[in-house]
Amino acid sequence: MSAVGRKSAGSLFLFVFLTFNVCAATHAQPAATATTAPPPLASADAAMQAGRFGEAARAYEAWLKAQPRAKEVMLALAVCYVQLGRHAEAEAVLRRYLKLAPASAAARAALGVALLDGARNEEAKAELEQAVRLNPKQRDAAEALARVYLFEGRAEEAAALLRPLAESGGEETKELLADALVKGGQARAAAEMLGRELQANPRSSPGLYAAAGWAHLKAGDLASAAEVCERGMRLYPDSEIEAVYLSLPAPFLAERVGARIERLQQSADAAELIALGRVLADADPARKTRAGEIAQKLLAHAVELAPDSASARYNYGRTLVQNNSSRALAEWEKALALKPGDDLRLQILIKVGAARLDLSDPKGAEDAFRGALEINRRLTRRRPEAALEYVRFLQLRSRTAEAETLLEEVVRWNPLSPQARLERAKLLAARGLWQKVVEEGEFVLKSAGDDTETLRSAHFLLARAYLRLNRPEEARRHREWISSH
């Protein structure tokens, strides 16, 4: 588990802009003359905050033609350019701004995040460090810089940046600090900090519950890790909390699950049925035990108790899909009809797309994947791994150019995502660009943490790439890792 890659860099940049309070309509220069008046800035600001970045950019560009020194409009335009993937233009506008205001911590931070979105980490780091020197309380710069430090393995420096901000910061600041503390060998301190937060606010986000569970796990307190995850999963069954829970040692996890089943036999509860049913369904994907059968029964009961629960129907469908895709699709259609939130709707559509593909229905699959992508694009926390399902679909259909275009968009969402960078390495390998495969593969090894599946794929690609580059010793090192894991 890591907070480094979870937040989209693009959404981070928009957050930077909003928290800088540089509303272009408020701070712009006086209006141009009636004969040259550009579109009103209030409507441009509204378009940007609504995610209509192309529309906003056109309005800001028109304004800057009339008033080329309107600094805050430059900053707003740069936000739009980053969101549109136009990094070179964003950089150019921000450098113009910094010529007018070289001591602006806000602009330095914005440029740093723009460069980070463009995967120019060293330049990004330099700008972010300058922003923090100019204003140590610049939260967005400090958080972005902390993510870079964590990626580089500099956990103590990341924690030092974040500690002064944690008390007044939001949940994401605390999650990031907890990640730094865990990686710096202070898991117990992270667990205590997040425990206080959960006690004060039991309806905290799933990310906070997941971070708290992980901190307890890394501190060796298995009982507290399990208890935190179980509480969180009852609130958020379809979240990242489950992955932490499934990281518990197998014998301990089996004991916890057995006790939960016994309690359910005494008193059925829909939320617990959903949470536990999902865990059992995912604990044994190879179906070597009766876990899947028990999960299906629990989730069928959950649907009986809560027929209007989209989560119950979604997870029940997940237990049906291997043996009966049509029944699974029927449950998922019912779940979608219940109008779940965007996060759950995204998950359902990805499953629908995969099932449609298995049923040799490529049009139905693409409709579902495209619908999921549209949802993903408007999430505050975009989900690279979900969009990558569509990338793989496009590759499967031999639509390589479309796959590459979409993949580059996904990488811009989160340049530190090991899964997105792994997909980029695969596409580069298909084109025979082996040196670039090495660059991406080595990046994945540094950022994948303990994700064994991602690490295995990266080592496999690197072994191939080094052989093609006539570097057999490096290739052997990666083959040895594969053999030993």
C-alpha cells in the first residue's frame, strides 16, 4: 500500500490552483475596451471548475490576447493546459508568469506539478523545493514534493515536510504522512495518528481506513489492523480497504473470517454480509476451497435483505460470473439501475465490459469500457487501473494508436502509477523500442512496492529488453528474480 501513486497528478494540479485562491475573475486586470472585450472571466472560471478545460482555455487565451500581463489568468490557463495534456504550453505560460512574479511560491508549485505530470521528476523536484523554500506553509507544494521524496525512498524527508501540515490538513495529508512514517520505520506512530483521526470521525474516507489498517499491520498489531479494516469495509465494502485486509497472514485471516461467519449465523446484517462475502470471493480466486461457494450464499442473502443495495447486487454478480455470465450481467444491470455513486458505477462497468468481451460482444464491451472512462475522467481521484482495462481492450482489437493515446492520458493522471508505466513498457516492447522499455521497466521496479504480479511482469520485460540490447548479465539478474519468486 502506498499513498504516493494513489492521487492523480492532474487532479492534484487542479487542487493546487483552487487552494491558491487565484480566482482569475477576482484578480484579473481591469476589463478591456468594449471593442476588444474577451469572454467574461466568471464564465471561464466556472467552466474550468466544472472540468470543461477546453472551453475555459479558449476564454483565457482570448483574455490574454487583450491583456497579456494578466498574471492570474496565465495561471488559470496553465491549469487548463495541464488538464488537457498540453504540458509544453503549460510550462511556457508558467514561465511567463514567473518572469513577472519570480518569488511566487504558488507559481513555482504549479510549475513543479506540471513538470511532474510530464514525468520530468528532477525538474519538478527543483521547482517544488524552491516553492517550499519561498513558503514552507505552501501545502500543495509540500505534499507534491513529499510524493517525489517517497518515490525516491527519502521517507524521513517526506515526513519532515508533512508533519507541520498534518494537524490542520485534511485526510489526504494525514494519509501521506502515515505512508512516510511507515516507510521510515515509524509504523506505530502512523497507526496512533490515524487511530485518533478515526476515533474523532468514524465516517472517515476509505483511504484513511486503508492507511490505518496498513500502519497497524506494519507495526505488527494484527488484531488492530483487522478490526480497523472490518469497520471500514462495513462502511465501504468496494474500496481499497479489502486489499489491506487480505494482506493479513492467512491463518490469522482464516480465524477472523470464521468468527465473523459465526456472528452472522446468530444475527444477519446486510453490511457485514456484503463486506465478508466480497472478502471470501477475492480470497480464493482459483477456487481451491469452498470460499467462493460460501461467498455466493452470503451475498445472495445480502440481496434478500437489501434488494436496493447496488453493492450487494454488484458483489453477488461477481460470484456468479465464472459459471453464469448472463446471470451476473443481470445483477449488474439491476445494480446500475439503482444509480450508485461514480466509484461503484465505474467498478460495475469494468466488470460488465469484461463479461461482454467473454461473451464475444465487443460492441457491448466497448460501450461499458467507454462509459467507465467517462466516469473516471470526472473523479477527483482517478483510477488508472480501471482505464487500463480499456487500453488492453483496444490493444486486443489491434487499435494500437488509440491504445497509446489513451495510455498517455492515463499516465498524465498519475505519472507515478507503476501499472500505467508497465502498460507503457509493454507497448514500447511491441514496437521494439528496447532502451525505452528498460527505462520504464526500471521505473516500475522502483515504484511497485510489494505488488508481486506487477514486479514479475516488469522483470520479464526487462529480461527480454536486456537480451535484445545484448546485455546478458543484466538479463540474467531479472531471470533469476523470476525463478526465485
